[in-house]
Amino acid sequence: MQFRTKGTCSQVISFDIQDNKLTNVTFLGGCSGNTQGISKLVEGMDIDEVISRLEGIRCGSRPTSCPDQLSRALKQYKSEQQ
């Protein structure tokens, strides 16, 4: 899935889901070290756990962040599967 972010330096988050687990997470744009770190940390995690851990994280004074946008992308994915 590809998710166009809003309110962050990253522009697009791409990922796959297999057996409710997150795989192949990549960010286009954003702080390279941080987005690579996020991608490695969530690889293989259950998507509900990722949402629980990342939802609501802010970047400075912004109301969202790259991790928060990933949680929003996963919530969108889940809603589209129902």
C-alpha cells in the first residue's frame, strides 16, 4: 500500500501486510535516519501493536509525525479491509 502523508517532511509511506504483520516499510522523504529506524523497528510487528505504539506522536509543534502518519496509514488499511 502507498499512503500519502499530511503535515510531515516525508511524502509517501509504502508498506506491505502479510498475516496482519507489517513488512517492507519505506518512507519517501523525511529524516533519513529516523525513517529508516522506524522502518526497521516495526518490521514484522502486528499492525495493531504498531498503531498502539505510534499513534499520536508529534514532531515538535506539529500535530503529527512520520510515526503517527504510519499509524494513520495502517488504520486506513484496516478500514479498507472490512
